[in-house]
Amino acid sequence: QVHLAESGGGLVQPGGSLSLSCTASGSLLRIFSMGWYRQAPGKQRELVGSVTEGGITKYGDFATGRFTIARDNAKNTVYLQMNTLKPEDTAVYYCNIFMGISSYWGQGTQVTVSS
């Protein structure tokens, strides 16, 4: 069994910053990729950013230049630093890990950008 513990969501004003973290535990195999996705009401889930065990990153177009993803392989933890947040960034953010055979999701953490 795999467990993903997410933290760091909340309410922030436009232009502000938030940091998310997600730690994987349990029956872990090699974690090829760790990442964050988000889903706003009425919209499909979309990639925010992902990082491979070798440090190669990939971002959604909206995230480039504002969000930074990082990973600590020793701690099985992925971090997402979000800067210059906009109201349209409001969504539930989900942690995801891919272990080659299986993919696992966290329960999600709400990020709300509002004045």
C-alpha cells in the first residue's frame, strides 16, 4: 500500500505565494516520476509540474516561470513552489507518483487565490 501525504494548500491573495509538499510512504518501488496536477471545478485535471528521479522537470504552460518543482529522493518528497498566484490558479492540487507499473494519487489539497 502506498500513501501520499500532501500539505501546504490554503488561501492566498493574488500575487502571493504558496508552497506544497507531498511525501510518499509505504510499499514504494523505484519512483520514476513525482508531480502535481490540478483540477478546477468543471475542468479536466491538468499537469502542473513533474520531476523525474534524475531531476528532469516538465511544466504546464501556465506554470512556466511562476512555479518551481523540486524533489528529494532520499525523503520521497516532492515540493511545489508557486509564486505570482492568480485567481485562475484556484483548484484542488493533487500529488502523483509513477513507479513504472502503477500510478498513485494523493487526496488533494485546496488552493484558493482570492482577495
